[in-house]
Amino acid sequence: MIDLKNFDPNAAGNPQLNIFGLPFSEEEAQLVIQPVPWEATIGVYPGTARCIESVMRHSIHIDLHWKEDPTAWKKGIHMREINNKLLLKSDYLRKEAELLVDYTCRGQEVCQNSFMNKNLKEINAGGLYLNEWIYDRAIDIINKGKIPGLLGGDHSISQGIVKALGEKHDNFAILQIDAHCELRKTYEGFHFSHACVMRNILEETPQVEKLIQVATRDYCEEEFDYLEANKNRIKTFFDDDIKDAIYEGKTWRDIAQDIVNQLPELTYLSLDIDGLDPKYCPSTNTPVIGGLEYSQISYLLKLMRQQNKKLIGFDLCQIGNGRIGTDAQNGAYILWDLCNQILKNNYLN
């Protein structure tokens, strides 16, 4: 355990320190968070690329006693600095994407316009760049013997970190809590859209033996057909099925156990905040009625821990950047719980 004799966990959070007002350097921390300010293919309600600073600002107001294990955070949590060059690249490509989507919505063909065709290639190249950028940073964290986490940013951020984890672990599952399937082949012409991320992962990372989706409630026919064709590798707990089971007398404990039964020993957690009830995330890109309470997710992670299902990394994405700050405040509390959950239960322990 790191020597914290000069740190007062009961004092007001110090904004000069790191995430949650904690004093850990990257070298001292067991869990290292890489912020990813990216939303190049986000359509409506942009802002998630800029939520990270807001989450950081709200995080220092969180009280540091985690009842499940008051010592968990003392293993060390550190968040790296936001890369402003990546943010500017995201801003530029998002403007290009807006032009492209507007052009195609008017019935125009991209292939018939050299400028728009150039834009499309540039946006797709940007998505490939992002994947490699995240991969390089995630593999660096992993090679240092630490647990990697990502704070987004849109959901496309997951692909690079999963690729890196595939070089460390021979097989593992992804637990995806999300309103959407994210299983399109392309979306609006973009190969690396947030709407395609899980399909890209499944097709490019064979070490992912299973994808477990929870709270899914907004998807297209193409995605449903893909689910049906890949039942050996994908198990989806649709939100309406979860609600029906609860209304008919099944407990969340029983449903959570059904989910845990699908998981192998090692699991990567991908938490899109729109998997929750929209009251937690009113400014997220695509809020969908329904979803989970965060306490249900926290209990699910607790059940995983009790049954020796280890976490190997996580991402938290699609947090909105609304004017009131509800999204960032809730996002900070969710991030705090996730960090403690993973420090309590990971493959390094």
C-alpha cells in the first residue's frame, strides 16, 4: 500500500491534485485512466469530447469512503492529461462529418463528388488513427503492470484498448452496458463510428470469446440479424426482457446471476452511460427511454467479484456536457465506483 500519511482523505478535494483529488502519480497507481476527447462521428447532441474536464472538476467533490472496501482506492488511481491535439482533430473531423451527412441526406452520392469523397476517406482515416493512438497508450499502461481504463469521448474509443488487451490475454469477454447494439457494418458511411464499434471488435479481435450486452433497447434490423447469426458469440439481455422478468416476479439478483453465468474468468467492461436510465445522463448523445439504475450495475459488478470473475479494464463513454452539469456529476460518481470496483476485483489481485 502506498504511504498516504501526508494525505488527508477527509479534507476538501484539492483541484491541484489528480482525479478525485487523489495524490497518486502514474507510477504509484495500480489503475491508470487514459482520457479520450473524441466524438468525430457524433451526430445530435455533441459535447462528450469535452465532458472529461467537467468530470474531473466534479470528481474532487466526491467523498472518498467506499463502503464496499475503504482501502480499495488506496491502491492508486491516476488519470493522464487530456490531449488537446486529439480534441482538435476530433473537432475538425466532426465538422467534416456534418458536411458529409448533410450532403447525403439531400440524396446526393458521395462517389460523385470528389470533395465529399475526400472527406469520407479523411474521416475513416481519422478513426483508424484513433484506434492506433489508444492502442499505443493502452499497451503502455498494460506493459507497466497496471489496469487500463478509458474515459471518453464517444463509444468508438473501445476498439483500441480491446486490441491491446488481446495481446495480454488469450481469451476474455466484453460486458457491454449500452442502450444500443453498436453492431452496424458502417454508419453514415463511417467505418469507425461509435455505432460500429462492437462489430469491429468482434471481427478484428478473436481473443474476445463472448460479447454480453445488457440493457439493449435501440437497434436496427441489420444489427438484430447480426445478433441472430452470431448467437454462439453474442448474448443480449434486452431491456424489455429484463423489465418483463422483473414485472413477472424475477429479482434483479436472479437476472444478474444469469448475466454472470455467461462470463468467463476475465471480462472487459464497456459502459456507455446511455445504458442507464436517461435521468442519469440527460445530455448524452442518444438518450433512450428505459435502462438501468446505476445501483443495478454496481450490484452486478459485486456479484462478479463474489464469483471470482475478474475485470481486466474498462471504458466509460458518451457522458454529456450539459449546461447544468448533471451528466458530469453523475459521470464522476459512476467513475469513482467503477475505479473502486476494478481495484477490488482485477486479474492482478
